[in-house]
Amino acid sequence: MNNRQTFQVFALYALLSLIAGGEVHSQHKPNVIFFLVDDLGQRDLGCYGSQFYETPAIDQLAKEGMLFDNAYSTCHVCSPSRASILTGKYPARTNLTEWLGGRPERDYEKLHHGEKQTSLPDEEITLAETLKRHGYVTANYGKAHLSKDPKTYGFDEAITGWVRSYHHPFGGAYDKTLPAEEGDYYTDKLTDAAIDFIERNKDRPFFVHLEHFSVHDPIQGRKDLVQKYQTKLATLANRSGPDYILEPNPDGKAISGDRLKTIEENDNSKSHQNERVWWVKQKQDNVEFAGMVEATDESLGRIRAKLKELGLDKNTIVIFTSDNGGMAASNQYRGINHPREILNSIFASSNLPFRGAKGWNYEGGIRVPLIVHWPGNIQPASTSHAVVTGTDYYPTLLEMLDLPKLPEQHKDGCSFIPALKAKDYDRGPIFWHFPHYSNHGYQSPNGAVRSGRYKLIEYFENGTIQLFDLENDIGEQNNLAVSQPEIAQKLKRLLHDWREEVDAKMPYPKTATSKPAKGTRVLTPQKRPK
């Protein structure tokens, strides 16, 4: 080997050493992309079994990371769930238990809604604030929905607000904060903003909290993708079974099959309100929604492509999840005697085999997709059956980043690092508390607990309980409360003890002199029972 060759070899060795050293140094502070989709049901993804929606980028993330099939949101609606991710606390503990600003009380409701917070409490130290203190540059894009500017709770940059249309103009704050022009699609432009932030901060550790407004209504797919799914739907054979079913309130009198049939034929809001039944979609065939799902999938693909282009992909943690289950039940009561175009605008998708929808504590409202990509630390294409919930991301991320935990802050969270390492992991029971009436059904306010294979739901009007064995009855059709009273009472006691521990606020009966609780919206004067 001559001197020139020797020098070239030495130079190459030195360069590789510097690169390796830089990688080792940078890995002390991996980047974090928290990809949060709004109203995405677990079964809306190809990797979770959807046969209609196409999600190649999300499916690829699952092939390279770990997919969880027992992941949950802490609430079946958005704001409480989002707050739990950032605080590590259950909604009942922070008293942020409903979406903000909330559903107003109605005259026909028997209970006043429970007292609640109307914004993220000031005293909470969010995940964003903690990462910022440790040198991270932070950004929040999309649907923050905590009634505060994200810059006040730890984000350096924020482009957030409510979407009025996915087709430009998007409405609200976005008309000023999100550069766009005629023909642009909101999900694409929000992705542009996130990519711009990543490019500008490629030399610093960053935390991007990408809270896509998609796939929340208005249900408006990108036009090219809607056309694709119209063609696809036309080629599919008709599937058996009903397109929609009526779901009664389990906390009321049982309704016979004949009576349900009569109500079904008399499809109007008054009769359904009186009987407290709600339509739930049973098939994934909404071409507008399909276009939204695939556009969101493309967003993830574009962001991961940019990370790879910048050489950041092996030093970036990506967490993909949803804030609650899919909107199989309409937002506010809607009947089904409408043309397909109208139905596609008010019923998003089907959550089958799960029961129910967003707004309910059945699995369809709270079980969500979760995929974690942690390069070099997870067995690719692996699946975890571990139960995890929204409070757990805070301590898990701190441990992933080798940062000190804050147990007094994320006190309801458990790090699921053992599950990510394919070790035995049992975080113990998880809880839900919703002392309100939902926009998505006539069910009573209720709470729930899952412990092991069993889940109990307790309703607050009449004290009805339902007990399900999720391992053998994922569709929650067989109520075991009577046949297995010991298990039911054990879980009920567990739920009551937890509510006492976190000081959960409860709904209460309406009387001639009672008044709505603090934080409640009241749009019309309330008629009091005599």
C-alpha cells in the first residue's frame, strides 16, 4: 500500500469514527414524533385488519416497530384524552373530563353533568415543558383543543385550531397561520408545516406533537383519493348484514326486538330520544372517510421520508396512536333515511368487531391503534398484548430518552418499556370516568375499569353494571354481571376506590332547586321536575 492509499484509508477511518461518535452523542437525545390522529378507530388500519382503507405507510411502521393490540385512550372523546398524554394523569384527577367547551345540558337529561375544568390546569407540567427543559425544541401542530395557546404549556411553535373545511380555505386560525391556496388539502398542508419544522431544527433534538385534525368530521376526503375509493367500492361484492344497527341505553328498560323494529321504521330524533337509542355504523364503506385515512397515512410516509433524507430516521422515536375510537355513531343525533352522500358526511366508519363508538365506554370508543418505532431497541414486526393507556406515554418517553422521571406529575402513568423489550409486563387496572352525557349516544353518564381480562362499566342514572370477559367476548355482547357476581363486585369496588382516590366529580339528580355544576354549558333554561 503506498502513502496515498494509506492516507485515504486513514482519512476514511477517521471520518467513520467521527460519524460514529456523532451518532453515539446524538443518541443521548433522540428526536420524538408523536403522531396523534383524531377519531381513528383501531380497525381503520390495514395492519389492524381493515379490508377497505389502504394504509401502506402505517403498515410499514408496524413492520419496523411494535404494534399494540390492547392500547387505550383515557377517554372516549378528545380533550381529556389529549390532556392525559401531556400530563400523565387521568381525566378524573385533573377534572378535565369532557371535550372543551363541552356538550350543553339538555332538558330531557335526568342528571346534571359533573363539575369539570374548562381548560388545561395551569399547575400541570406537561411533557412538552419537561422536554423543553432538557434542551428539546418543541412544536404542536393541529388540534390541541385544551383551550390554551400551546406556547403557554411548553411548545416553542404552534399552528393549531378548529377545521371548518379540509379543502382550502380551512377556516378559523388556519386562514392566517397555515400557508395555503385554492385546491390545497388541510392534512397535506399541516404535514408541510411539520416537515418545515424538522428541516429547520435538524441539528437539535426536537419533539413534534403532530395532532392531526383528521379523521375528525367534517368527513371530507382528498378528491383524488375519494375517486380512487369510489372505484374500489364499485368492484366489491355486497357484504351481508345491516349497514347500521340501533344501540339502546343499557342503563334503562330493556327494549324488545319488535319495539326496536318500530323505532327503526320511525326514524326521527324525538322517538329515538324518548327511547334513548342511537344508530351505529356496521360497515367500512365510506369513500370520503377512506380518502381522509389514506391522506393521513401519506402524511406519516412523508415525514418518515424526510427523516431518512436528513439522516435522522435512526435517531427518532415515532409513536403513532389516536385520541379515541372511531366515529361509528354520529355527532349529535342523525337518522339513516338519507342518501349515501349525506350518510357519508355524518357516520365515519365501523369499529367492528368492537361494540360502540366514539363517545361510549365500549371498546369501540376507547380501544385505539398504537405503533411504536424505537430504532435499535424494538424487535421489528412484533406485537404486544400489553394493556397500555394514555397516561403511560409521559413516563415511557422519559425513560426512552434517559431523562429523570417526574412521579408526582405523571402519577397515573406507567412506563411500558418492559413491553417494548418483549418482557413480562402488567401495569395493573386502568380506569375511565365520564360524568357527562355524550354527543354520540343517549347512554347514561358512566365509568369503567379494566383489570386483566375483565372490564366493568357502571352507569350513573340507575346504577346498572355490565361485566365483560374481553378475552372471550371482544364484542361485549355477553353481560356476566349476574352470572359472575364476585368478579363484578370486586371490579365495582376497585372502581369506587379509585374514584375516591382521584376525587372524581360525579353527576347528580336534577331537582326543583338544583343548579348546573361549575364548568357546565347551559344553552336554554332548564325545566325542573316538580
